[in-house]
Amino acid sequence: MARSVFFHGMRLCAAAFGLVFMGAGAGAEPQHAIAMYGAPALSADFTHLPQANPDAPKGGEIRFGESGGFDSLNPWILKGRAPAAIGSYVVESLMGRSYDEPFTLYGLLAESIETDEARSWVEFTLREGARFSDGSPVTLDDVMWSYETLGTLGHPRYHTAWAKVAKMEQTGPRSLRFTFTEPDRELALLMGMRPVLSRAQWEGKDFTATTLEPPIGSGPYVIDRFEDGRYIVLKRNPDWWGADLPFNRGQHNFDEIRYDYFGDGGIVFEAFKAGEITSWREGNAAKWETAYDFPAVTEGRVVKSVIPHQRPSGITGLVFNTRHAQFADWRVREALIQAFNFEFINQTLNGGTQPRITSYFSNSPLGMKPGPATGRVAELLAPFAADLPPGTIEGYTLPVGDGTELNRANTRTALALLQDAGWTVQDGVLKDATGTPFTFEIVLSQGAREVTSIVEIYTQALSRLGITPTVSQVDSAQYTERTNAYDFDMAWYFRGLSLSPGNEQMLYWGSQGVNEPGSRNWMGMASPAAEAMISAMLNAQDQAEFIAATQALDRILTAGRYVIPIWFSPVSRLAHDATLRYPEHVPLYGDWLGYQPDVWWYEPAR
């Protein structure tokens, strides 16, 4: 059944791509929505998003558990750790995303969007009546201040797009225009996705500093109460200005959303079993089958929902920091990938049920194809052939072990690669020609029990190569601080990827992140080929060119051997209180962003 759902999802995904990429771009006249390519799926008179139930009742609460903590309520800067829910539910943007389409935005704070065929500029018109939670109107001044502040003082993720804005100007009583410095079809959409903050709240304050002052936003929820690092409760704003917009109909149905913070994931699960939280996302397929026999499940008070998705696998695993000399050589990285006994680890922890991540965009039409690059993909890679690691053009696949703990064949391959790179086993220890041992530190966040189990098995395999790494488990604050500063040799890494990759890919893989703190480029890759593929993606004029550029980027990332990938799941497993319901229509992205709790609702047990 899982296999049939997987392939059915792939067919639906391809069909959705065909819909979004067909047709010409928007003309220079106001539109209710904009798609990356072609026309939006919903017409101007749509009544609600497909994944929302317009008749969903309002009320009740949903309670989540998180590992770690928080020390700030400002999620838009590099410093501190803030609850992600603030950015999702307290503030709004000019446009809102439909997660039933790869990349389409519909008017939210803005009633319309306008751009030219080349998308060299974009203009938004604010809705009349849009208000912040304190009753003050959302003005163009708030919008323009927010964009400039985020683009210059905010988290580095906002800087890349802002650097491509040549001019921001007011063009009417409720309209403003952004003119761009260079061709980039995604910029028109990105300008619709920035959070709009209340300028008055931030007057005379240091925006770059952490703060526990609740931000004022225009979104469906306000921060009702919190305890630093312990919990935060969002309360639905009964006076929310946007409650009756078609885009919002059937969304944001809970009166309260609560997040409690615990020491680690194991404690969160125990809190779920005890009824302290009401929704739990299970990442372990074996545990899903064996660990849900507690009374709340057997008595029907908790139900198990399996929700398919059609999004890329993304990348999850152990990332190499290539800024450090021992991991600069691709042969060393390949050797340590060979030593990672995936089949044995998967069998030990998951009963062998989870499919391996084979590339960054696997499980989607954007993923690289097996074998040598052909057609347009090969053409895009050809100018960089001399500098690409082996396998990029010829074809690269992850090693497959024999399923045994010793994994002898892969271990021999690893030792041969290390010898080629100048490392040999001397007196049981891997050393270079000067006798310096090969050693490195693996940095993990405390409480990640499954990750710890993976690393324990992996370090045992490394010992057969004469390598004894140091494993450091640090609290979530230290983990954030160290990874933001790239202060690690190897670390646990996760990067979710969408069906609409764009400018954020430069933040993930661009060379600026080699030295700039806080980027997502933890591996420290500096690849002109990768940046050229991202540029090709951003300027593609049709579906075929976009997919070819993304598949080429996928090859560069995967054959770069920057991450030792583990597994992914083509379904999401959610255990939740029986009073929590969701619509029958599952969007393209499954239950990812924009699904829970956005379109869920509370329905008392009968």
C-alpha cells in the first residue's frame, strides 16, 4: 500500500508541475495571484484554498511539544532562538502561499500584484482595512520599513533578495513597487513573502537584539502568555481583520495553539502519551508499528493518521565541514560515506523499512536521473566538467552495504580511498605521512536519541578504519551557536527542500556562506557550477529548463559528497487526539508547511 501511494504521489506531482508551468507569465496589470510559471490554479473568485474546509468549526486548542527551548521572541534576526510559530501565525506577508501548488501566491495583506513579462519589477496594492492586533492600520510605511530593516539588519536569509532590489518606491495611496537590479523571475514572488511588522513598535529599539517583548503583527494569533524557554501560548485574535478573506476561510480554527518545550524528543513523546500534548509527529517507522499500544490509542482517544506527500526528500544526515582540512578532499568524504553502514543501521533502528535519501531532490521530478547526465542537464554541466568531482556527470550512487555489521567490502573500499588521499593505518590508528592521527569532532544536539543511536553505530564502523571521533552533545543553544559559526567538524544536518527551489538555494549552497555566519551552507561548499545552476533555475523561461537546471544542481550537491544521508519517508505519520480533525483533501505538500495546525480543527468527541 505504501508503495502504491508513493508512485501515485509521483504521478500527481508531475501533473501538478505541468499545470503550473504551462502558459505565459502574468501581464502588466493587477492580478489576484501569481505563479512562478504560468497561471495560478485558482481564479479570482475562489472561495477557499483546496486543502481548507470552509465549514470547519472554530474553537478548542492544539498542544505541541518541542525539544530545546527559546530565549527570544524575535525570529527575524540571527541572534537567539525564537519559537517558529511567531513567524507563522502572529505576522503576515503581502501574499500567502498555497501548498496545493508548487509555487503560487495569492493576495493576503495585498489585494493585488502586478508585474511585467520580464518580471523586472513588481507592484503590490495594500488592502483597505488591514490592521495590526493593536488596532492600528497596516500602512505602506510599515511595509517599506519592514523590507528595508529585514534586508539590512535581519537574518542573512533576507539579505540575498534585498541586494537585488534597485529601488523601492510608493506609487499610489496604497501601492508600492520594487524594481530589480538583475533578471530573476522569483524575485517578484519573494517580495510578496516578507513579514510585515509594525514600525511603531520598533521605534528607538535595536532590531538586531534579542527581546522577550511580544511582537505586534496582523496575523490570526497574538501571543497570549509564555514562560521563557518553557512554553508559549498563541490565542486566536477575535478581531482579526483577515478572518473573512477567501484565502483564510477554513484556516486558523483553534482558539489556542500551545507549544511546550522539553529536554529531548523522548520526553516529548512521554508527554504525548500522558496527554500533555495532543499531536505528535513520528519519524521512526518501526516505532510507529510497535510503540503505540498505550491506553490512549487502544481506547480510541488517540488516532494514528498516515498522510502521503509529494515533496522532495531533502537532505538529512551527517554533514562534513569542508572548511576544515581533513574533509577538504572528496576521497576522504567518500571513504567516510562508504563506512556508513546504512543497510545495517536502517535494519537495526527501523526494521529496514525506510527508503534511503538518494539525492537532495529525490522523490520528485526535480531529482537527478540515474546514470550519466544527458540532454540539457549535460549541456549545463559541460562548462564546469574539469572542476566537478567524479560522478557528477558520469553518474553517482551511494554505496550499498551487504547488511552485515562488519560491511567488509565497503570498509576495504574506504581504506583504499583514504590511502589514495594520504592516510594509512599505523599501529591501529589512521595517520598521515607525518604520523598525525585522523581525528574529528561530531557535534550533536542533546536529546536527539535516534541520532545518537545512528552515530553510535557509525563510530563503531569508523573504529575499523583506525578512526576514533569525539562525539560532543551540547544543548540546543550551544548547538545553534556552534553551527551558526561553523564551529564543528561534522554535525547533524537537515535541509527540507520544496518543489519550487529558488533564491534560498544560494543561501543553502552559495560561496558567500563559506565565511558569512548564519547561512545554511554548513558544509562550506564553494562551487561556481552550483551557483551557475541556481542562476539558471532563477532565469528559466519554461518547465523543461527549470527542471534541467535543478537536476543538474542535484547532481553537483550529491556527487559533492557533502552529507552522509540517511532515510526519508514518503508519508507523514501523525498521532493525535481524536478531537483533532483535518480535511479529506491532502495538498501537494502533504502535511508539511501550511497544513497542521492551519487547516485542522477541534471537534469534541461524541
